[in-house]
Amino acid sequence: MAEDLYSKIIANPIAKTLLLPSSYIYGGIGLVRMRAYAEGLMERVKSDVPVLSVGNLSVGGTGKTPVTIDITRRLIAAGRRVAILSRGYKRKSTAPYTVVSDGKNILASCAESGDEPYMIAQAVPEAIMISGKNRSSTAEMASKDFNCDIIVLDDGFQHLKLRRDFDVVLLDYSETLDDALVPAGRLREPLSALGRASHIVISKVPHYPDPERMRRFQNLAQKYAPTAQFSMCRFKPASLCSADGRTQLEILGKKVVAFCGIARPSAFVDSIKQIGAEVVSLDAYPDHHWFSESELNGAHTKMKELKADFIVTTQKDIVRLDIPAPLKDKVLALVMEIEWIGTPPSFTLPAVQDKSR
């Protein structure tokens, strides 16, 4: 099974050893930054409305975006006016910020927004969606210009400048709990950073989890964040959807070419197999890769050569694809749903106040 290049590098003992000095430097810089914020040498900004962050400790896909979408939907169902703020990683716009959606209409392209913000705007059209590196500035905009009453940060755990009322931190069930910091490992911060978490979510939990492994996660939470809520979830493939939104149901037994630019393509392939398709080829590119016409044509050529029925990609990838008319019905996105095991995260929020005065 194919794995991303970074996984292969850090799995090599020699490469990992050579990268350890860089990890120590990275960790030292992070510690200095943390101390500077803690001692007031770097200013932290307080928003006018509650701020809820969804993030993680490691690089790669732990499921932050689907959890962000799910939490946002729950907040909207509870009567909140939600603004989601994203860095907009690898967006092509040079503007300091982009209003992706005003809660009624999508106002920017995927290239201007970034793939994840654009996908979130499509998934939760009632939410305000803003891309921009300076999230303290976009938070002020969301509160004052769009009258939101709660802000959700997508991938915000390491963004310390904006103060948070809630920090939801995801830990991938399959991760090595004693991993090194990047670049020798996958950790962005040491495990002790969990002390900042108000909620810990173990994601990608299998149907039959190892009891000992689950105890290790619970002990980790108890050690570093004893007052944090503890939740678990898994992601399950729900359907295949074409670019225009039509759902493709007849997929059982079909041959497909998997095509993606995500952190962990092997998990994507496993999800396709779960819905009964046969993956005959995998074209994997770096995370957030902007696909060229020739790359999609190459997948189409493979599909014909291998007598496959469809090209299957992810929801995040399909928004970055310029699909020609002849392929519109042949390129499908795998739609994933979140399944909470037990109680999902809950948040005690102040009553909604009228800010229209």
C-alpha cells in the first residue's frame, strides 16, 4: 500500500537520526515562542465573541476539517451565527484575506480561497468562511462586519496570537504516541502541549479498537489535560458524488483509479474499498497539490487502459480539479461522514446577544 513520501522518510532509521538535530532546533524555537506569549512579550488578542479552535499535534490528516464541519453544523443547529477562519494553506491569492462565503453565497474561487476553506464553504453554506493568515484580523472582521456570535478556527491549535475559549485537539488512533518532533517525526509540538486542550478527540478509531491502546490515550489525556472532555470518532465512507453534486450509487464491484493530493493516500484507498470498489491504480500527489491538465489526463488514460469505470478522488481534491466536460460523469469524490463513538464534544456558551444595535 502506498504511503506518502514523508512517512517513508521518517520510517527510515538513518534518515530519522540525521533529522533529529533539526527537530531539536524546531522544538527550541517553539518553546521560545510559547514562553514569549506566556510572559506577554508577544501580544495575544481577545475576540469580542467566543473562539473555538479545532487542531492537532501532528502533521497530516487527523480529520480536523470534517470535525470542524460537524461542530459548525451543530452550532448552527443550536442557533449560533458561525464564522470559520482558515489560514487558507496554498491558496493562490496574494490578498491578506479572502471572504469565501458570507453565509449566503460563495464569493471566491477555490484558487483564491484554498481547497479546504472552499470545501467547508460548500459543506456548510450557512457559515461565514474567511481565509487569511492573520486570524486575529479576520476574527475582528467576522465579529464586526458579519455579526457572528462564535468563531471556529480550522487548524488553529498552534495559532497562539488569537485567544481561544475552547481548544479541540485531535489525536489519530493510528499515530505513534512517542513520536519525535518534525522533521524527524510527525509532532508539531510535544505531547505536553495537550495541557492547553479543553477537549481531546481520538479520531479514526476502528470498530474493534485495541483496549490497551485506548488506555494509553486515556492515560495521556489524564496526565496532561485532566479536566479536558474526552471524545472518540471515526470517519466512514458514505457515498460517491460527482463534481455537480449528483450522487453515484452503483459503485459496488466497479473498478476505479484513485487520484488524490492528500497527506495519507493509503487511508483514502482503504475507504474506497470499504464501499465495494476495486482500486486498480493509485495516483498520489503531495498534500494540497494543484493538479495540471496533463495529470488528470494521465489518470483518464490509466482508467481506459485498465478498463476502470471511474476516477475517484477526495472532496478536498475535486474542488482543485478543472474537469473537462467529457469527464464530468467519470470523476467522483468520496464523501466521508463522521461517526461519534459516545458523546461528541459539547461547549458551554453564553446566550446569543443582539449585536445589531
